[in-house]
Amino acid sequence: MPADIVSRKTRTELREYFVGTSLSIISDEFDAADISSDLQHEPGVGGQRRTLVEQYYKTINWNSWSDVRKFITVYENVLTHLEDRADAKDEDAAKTFASLQRWIERDGFSYAAGRLSRVGSKASLENIAVAAGALDVPELQRQIARIQTAIDNDPALAIGTAKELVETVCKTILEQRVIPVPDDADIGVLVKEVRKALGLVPESVPSAAKGAETVRRLLSNLGNVAQGLGELRNLYGTGHGKAGAARGLGPRHARLAVGAASTLATFLLETHAERGL
């Protein structure tokens, strides 16, 4: 079971903040973030305010960034409100602000200038989750959640899943564009076919275009990223026996692979969406 993007403890802390407000404020905050409520849900917690918050929580998939980012909007609004009160010398607000900020930071977020952003490799995964939001690809969401959990705890799994994520993105794009590929096509073939379908090959850049050579070189490197992911996965990732060379493989290697994979996959998805079918 993949770990939730926002922990239960952090959610509980926000819920307890809302206990000190009103039912209308709770509804206004969650409705404004486009979060629906399940009024039939009976969470078994005391009080109308706690119950209402949990009814909103019930509709959120805590493993899906497209759902969780709506919750993050609510959290941002609360932090901004508390920060303003703290600046006005409200000591209770300052304490609540510090507590809520501390808990969300433990989940891998950073708060600055009224915004919560994910840090490190989580940020790149956030980008691909947003780019994939319009696609109905449950496996892609599962892969993102698996990577999030595995980077620090199982780097080899994170590396293997990063490669699989790029493959899933490529197969989805090719399927939507009705371009057949062999079932056993490897990551290099898949990325090559997607690049051709999207016009992301060096030959597609007019010589007269500004910075043409630089753009061509960057497009050529897309293939190198795919090749590197395949080789790294074969050496260290899931699906292969762990040789002695696997010793020393750590989260930094996983972050490198995940960062490269998510950047490539996000670029392909955004180009696919921009150019239409």
C-alpha cells in the first residue's frame, strides 16, 4: 500500500484547527478548493466540525496528487490566514501557524510567500502528476505513489519504477495517437516512436530557427535519457538479481533516475497535450 502524500497526522492537525472555527468557514474553504463532501459518511469522531471535515476528507484520494493538491490549497489558505494574524502579534495564531507548518514540512513540503511546494524529487513527481491529470491512467498514479515511497526506503525499486513510468507514458501517448508498437518494445524504442509522433526529432527543427543546433542537441539527449534509465534499471533496478556492484546504491542515485524520468515524461505529456491528436 503506497504511503499517503499527506500523512494522517497532518490531516488531523488541520482538522483540529477547523474545530475552532465554524461550519460555514469549513464549507467555504473546502468548497472553494473544489473538494466535495460525503455527507453520508459517519467518521465516528466527536463534534459537528470534526465530522464535517472528515466528510470532506472522505472524498480525497490521498495517493493522487490531482486530489491532494486541492487539499494543499486549503492548507495554504489556512497558513496564510494564520501568518497574517501572527504578524499582527496574535500569539495563539503564531503557535498554530508554527505547528501546522512543521507538520506539513515533515510530509515533504516547503511553505514560502503563501505557497506550499514539494521539495526535491517530490517536486518533479508533482509536475508529472499534474501533466497526467487529464489522462485516465490509474497505473501511472500508482507508479508515482510507489516512487514516492521507495526513493529513501528502496532505491532499487524507485529506479525500476521510474523506467516503467516513462514506458507507461510513452505507451499511453502512442495508444491515443493510434500508433502501433510491439508489445515487447523497450524504453528506447518507445521514446523514439513518441519523439517521432510529436515531432521531437532533431530533423524537425528548421535550420533557420534561432538556436537550432542547441535545440537539436537537446532533442537528441532525450534518447540518451531513455537509454540511461534502461541501463541503470538493468544494473540496479527491480526485476534483476542484485549483483555485488549494487552495494552503495542509495537514495541519491534514485533521485537522479527519478528526476530524469519525471522530467522526460512531463515534457512528453505536455507536448502531447499541446499538439493535440
